[in-house]
Amino acid sequence: MQSLFERALEPSFEQMPEPIRELHRPRGKTLFDGVAQIDDAANILAAVAARLFRFPRAGRDVPVEVTIEPRANHEVWQRTFGGKGFSSVVALDAHTRRLTEQFGPVRCALEIDCHAAGVDMRIGAARWLGVPLPRFLTPWTRAYERIDSQGRFTFDVEIGLPAIGRLVRYRGWLRQRRAADQ
């Protein structure tokens, strides 16, 4: 059975390096661990918004765990930074065939570019409790997945809000620890 990313990205999925494809092709509940650097919110308003979404606080060499649990029509992503976590739900929109990621009441439509170096993601549109958000209220992200010189999966994710600024930026590396249900 194809993963959500394989179904959404179809032939371009194969352009990504193998370690990135493997992370986005979970076979059952899968656990990854690694280390992250976290930059805090840009200002006090952004910090308040970041706490509402349970984004991690600033730190260096922070232990990180990511659990991906595939379900019938979505994946649950649980991220834990230094013992404190937040989760999101990644799903495939049946109408647009685009991946979406939901954090609490906010669902974001993702724009994804796959290439030989990895994958780049950004938010194309967003909804709050199902209501489309105008562009000036739509969260933004810059997210990159690559492979480092040691062959590890690396990530660099920055999330923000227009007129408020960065809520969080986290970057680091992951390696698959095990399938959690084995």
C-alpha cells in the first residue's frame, strides 16, 4: 500500500533521496530520534501564539523524537523536543489531491517540491475550523528536508504568522530507531 506522500506526490516522490522517501513511507507506527536546534519566537505576540500550538522553546542540542503513525486516510505525527511534544495530522485532500497538515483548529494545504536534493514545503492556503483564511491571516512556513554528509535525514522548519513573525524554527537530524509496534 502506498503512503500518503507517495499517493500525493506520485512520480515526483521517486526524485527524493532514499532516506527521505523511507521516512515518508512508514510501515506501521515508526519512531525516529535525533537532535535539534530550536530558535524561539520573534517577539512576545509570536511567543503567545507559539505556546497555544505547543511549539518547542529555544534550545541547543535538544533531544528530539518523531513518531509517525499511519492510519487509513491520514498520518499522526507526534514530535517531542526535550520531553515536551506537539502533534499534527497529515492527510490527503480527496478533492485537490494535495497534502494537508492540521495543528489544532488550523488546517494548512501544503505545496511540496521534490527534487534530487530532498523536498521543500510551504503553506499554500489555510483554514480555521473549516473556514478559509485570507492570505494576511494564513500561517507561513519554510520547510526543507535533506540528507547530510553522514547520510542522516535532516530537517529545517520555520513557522510564522504574517505581521507577527516567526513562531518557531527547529532544525536538526533524525534516524529511524524502530518500528514502534514491533
